[in-house]
Amino acid sequence: MLEYSMFERLPFRSQAEAIAKNGTILARRKYNTWHVTLYEFNDTFVELWSGDAVQVFSTFKASASKVAIFEPYLDSVDVGELGVSEL
């Protein structure tokens, strides 16, 4: 298992290979012209920001709360498909 601190130091191509092999897509969203994908990777969270000519992985500080990480993705979640009825 690749240590998270080591992941941050890898070149982009190696990060992409590690995410493809061991990452799980959790959510997707758009931010302006960016497509942002949230991954779970080795018990942490990583975002892939994809633009017209560039892709960048971003990581979160260890102190970031899960609620803060997931909040930008909540608008894209369709809870209707979960079978949750209104109260």
C-alpha cells in the first residue's frame, strides 16, 4: 500500500496510475470550466481537477472534515434514486 505522504510527492503520471489501481470514485461535480472527481484512496480523499489542457490531483489536509470535503458534491446527488421519501 502506497503511503499517502508518498503519493503527494509522486509525479502526476505515477499518481494517476496509483489512483487507477487503488482509488474508488465517490462523486463528480463541475466547478466553472473544471470537471472535479473525488476519489477515496488508501483511507484518504483525493480530487482530480480536469480542465481543457491540464489535469491536477489535489489532496486534503489531515484536519479536513469529511463533511467539508463532501459538501461541494451534495448538489449533484440525486436522493430520489435512493428511495428516500419526504417526511
